[in-house]
Amino acid sequence: MDFTDLYINGDWHKSDSGERFDVVNPATEKCITSVASASVADADAALDAAEAAMKDWAARTPRARSEILRRAWELMTARLDHFAHLITLENGKAGADARGEAAYAAEFFRWFAEEAVRADGMVTHAPASGARIIVQHKPAGIAVLVTPWNYPAAMGTRKIAPALAAGCAVIIKPAAETPLTMLALMPLLEEAGVPPGLVNVLPTRSAGPLVSHMMQDPRVRVISFTGSTAVGRKLLHAAADQVLKPAMELGGNAPLIVFDDADLDVALEGAMVAKMRNLGSACTAANRIYVHEAVAEEFTRRLAEAMGKLKVGDGTDPTVDVGALVNADTRDKVAAFVEDAVSRGAKVEVGGKAPEGKGYFYLPTVLTNVPETAECVHDEIFGPVAALQSFSHQEDVIRRANATEYGLVAYVFTQDMKRGMQVCERMDYGMVGLNRGLVSDPAAPFGGMKQSGLGREGGHEGMLEFMETQYISASW
Ligand code: NAP
């Protein structure tokens, strides 16, 4: 396989330490290839390259930056199958999920090509002195980007595109399980016209020391992280030492509420998307499904039927709906959540086990009567398990939906738009899907409240995460 070394200053390098690590196909448990493991000396080389590249890039016109991003979108869109295949190989997800991710990932280049020319400022009169207040945005500086394994392409492009639009250089540390997709994107960015050193990729087996070393370098001004809340907290502590601008996209524990007046066809379709997109390995995955008792029986029956029909297997087979979880730990964690819920009184309607044989698969599962004490009510399941509870009163379900430290996304299904909007506004969540099981959109601000994070990606806000606001007080 090509592109398995470190990508620094527009070139491929062995690691300074000579170390490499294996990347495994979760569907076969076989090694795909090995990649170079970056050391702190490699990080220093990447920082030097980023510093040099950013001087020229930040001075280019927004239009010049925009056109390169636009070209990246065109090239990636023309090669979706290539990227989808790579995503499936290293992450395990089914072909349709991988293709969906590749298209979503490419869209960030188009969206931020459009945003690059819209870093609006402001001019106004100071009310008391009459001086002009001029507000403008400047590139913040070198950004360190750390991404998870569940979306090997999109979690990277959702950071790279706005950073480049803003005028910043970046060093990206992809997840150790899935570094290949991000490395494969680099020749495409070169072809689009991204200059050497502007985007550097450092896979590593030593995430903690490598990222912490870069965060201590005064040239770095932004730490943009997507991953677990536990690691996000550590990085926020480290960011405090250098007062770095943090952007944190962390864990979720999404409630999905089906009211008795919901259109059940819509609710079912929404629940399948919110639960099964990316086989449940998504921060946006519906983790707790609350169904009004009047429709609980029908909803459960139909959801179990739909889940039971899904074909599980190697995602390179185009007839497969549900691929493999990324590694044995993730699969075992999903199995443990199910065992725990069952031991506390939950009932398995369908699935409930890992199939025999090779690969980190878990059968699509529906659990009912999941008690509030079950671990999966409080932690991310991150797998294909729908955990259902019933409710009878609106106030009670709002309280239960908000009773978590997380606040990324919630889903509400009702045909009464007055009720729908009232409930949405009372959700302590950064995003709410109303009669929709999908909220991710490059044009919308993606992000969480509470311990689901700080800052927003996508939308108009996404580029501002990589910019500083400067105010000039002027008289003339
Ligand atoms: P993770 O364990 O937090 O890892 C995420 C990234 O951080 C990986 O690149 C990892 O490297 C790196 N990392 C681990 N320890 C680190 C440290 N001490 N210092 C610096 N970097 C470190 O998360 P994950 O298991 O890959 O991903 C799943 C989590 O991501 C879930 O909680 C999910 O909800 C969250 N997520 C959130 C969003 C969002 O937008 N809010 C989107 C997707 C996923 P290694 O791979 O080498 O460990």
C-alpha cells in the first residue's frame, strides 16, 4: 500500500525513531499494512514546515485560498469510491456508510471554499468618543488537529478545511486505528494546490507525548480535538499552560424521543438513521430511545423487524448493511453493555450477541425495558444496540433526556410542531433533530453543550475557531 510514512513538508518521511505500527482490517482481523510512528523529533520538523508554509499562505488572498479548497472538493468528489474503500478497510464500516462519510468529508472543502471569502468584520462608531471601532479576523496560528477512528476522513476535513480557509497551517494526528485515509488525502491536496508544509500528517503510537510536545511549542495557537470526553479534559488542562484556543468535539449520549403523536414511519426511519448510521459508532448515535407508552409496542415491533433484517458482514461486500466495529475492545464493550442491561432486567428483542467467526462484528440489537440504572443509559454504547425505555408524561421525558453530563445532540419526533419546538428549546443539547435522525451538515454549526465540548465545527462558526478577533480603535 502507498502512503504509509509521515507526511511532512509535502514529502514522505520515515519516522526519526524508525518505529512503525500495524493497521488492522476489523472485518478480517488481518494486518493491512504498517505505518510510520511519529516521534517528537518528527513533530519538530512538522512545526518548522508549518511555520514556513503559513507565512505565505496567510498572506494569500481569501479568493486564492478558496480556489484551492474548491479544487480539493472537486478532486475528492471524483474519487469517493477510492476513499470509501480505504475507510472500510481500516475502520470496518459498511460500503454505504463509508461512501456517505467520504461525500460528507469532501463537502467541508466546498463549504469552506465558500466561507474563506466571508470572514466578515465590522466598522462602527464608538458611542462615547466617536472613534471608529474596526473589527477584523486574523489567522490564529498553527493548529494541532487530533481526530478519532470513527470517521477517518470527515473528522479530519472538518478541521483542515476551515483552518486552511482561515489562513492557518495544520499538523494532524489521526487515530492509530485509522491513519491510512488521512495519509491518502495528502496527494490529493497537493494536486489541488496546497503548498508543502501547510498540512502535515503524523500518525503515532505515542499520542499523549507527541500531542503534548506540540502543544507546548509557542508557535502552536489552536488545539482542535475530536474524541472522548476523558482525553478532551486532559487536552484542556494542557491547553491552559499555553492559553491555546481549544476546540473540543467530545462524547455524546443522545436521547431520541418518540411522542404518541409522532408519524411512526418517520420516527422509525429517523431512529434507524440516528442509531445505525456508522453502525452506532457515532457521537451523534441515539443512545437512549424513549417511546411513549401508547406507541411503544408497535414502535418496538417495527424497529426490531427492521434491525433484524440488516445484513452484517465485511463492508467490502456491497450487499452488507452493517460492518465491523473497529477493534476487539469496542466490540467487547458493546457486549458488556448488553449483558449489564439484561442482568438489570432489560429484554433482548433481537440480536444481543456477537456472531461466531473472525471480525469484530456485533448483531444489530434492540433492548426493551432498559432500567435507568443500566450502564448504557449513562455511557456511550458506540455500537449497533438500540436501548428502549418507555414514558408517559412529557415533563418526565424532558427531565430524563437532560439528566446526563453530555449535551451533543437530541432527537424529537412529534407531528405537533408547537410541542416539537417547545421540547427542542428545552433540550440541553447543542443540536436537536426535529422529525429527523440526521443533523450533521457542513453548513450548520456542529457541537455540544456541557461535557460534549467547546466550540463549533462547520457553519459560519467553523472558520472562526481558527481565527483571532482583532479590534482597532481609529481616528482620522
Ligand atoms: P479517543 O480515545 O479520545 O481518541 C481520539 C484521538 O485522541 C485519537 O487520535 C487518539 O490517539 C488521541 N489521543 C488519545 N489519548 C491522547 C492523549 N493523551 N493526548 C492526545 N491525544 C490522545 O476517542 P476515540 O475512541 O478515538 O473516539 C471515540 C470518541 O470520539 C467517542 O467518545 C465519540 O463520541 C467521540 N467523537 C466525538 C465527535 C464529536 O464531533 N463530538 C465526533 C466523533 C467522535 P490514538 O488513536 O493513538 O489513541
